[in-house]
Amino acid sequence: MEQRILLVDDEADILEFISYNLIREGYQVYTATNGKEAVAQAREVVPHLILLDVMMPVMDGWEVCKEIRAESDVPIIMLTAKGET
């Protein structure tokens, strides 16, 4: 059974680069480009892991994390270009 990863980022280049590498390693990758889409995908796909950008349109990563956490304990790794903790 392939491990499902939901990759969420509003930048197409980042989605393409990370998706390509994860697929090469044998993961089944699903993508979303905004927070609302991410929540819908998480419900539909039921991923084993979510890689989630912090700064996105519609809903930011923190809001997405909070909403998904209310329904699931799937591991979430937050991705950000911010230089602060």
C-alpha cells in the first residue's frame, strides 16, 4: 500500500519540485493550492502525512492545521519561508 502525502502550497514551483521528489521515492502525492482546498483534500484522501505551507490564501496554514486537528491526528509538517520561530 502506497503512503499518501498531501502537499499544500500556493506556489506551483514548490508543489512541482516536492511532488516530483516524493513520487520518485514511491509516495502517492496529492496537492492543494490553498487552505480551503487542503481541508477538503484531507477529508477525501485521508493522507498519512500532510506537508503544509504556513502562508497561503483563503486559509493560512495555522487555520488549516487547527481544522484538520479537530478531525484527525494525521502528522502535519509545517513548511515556511519565514525566518522566525
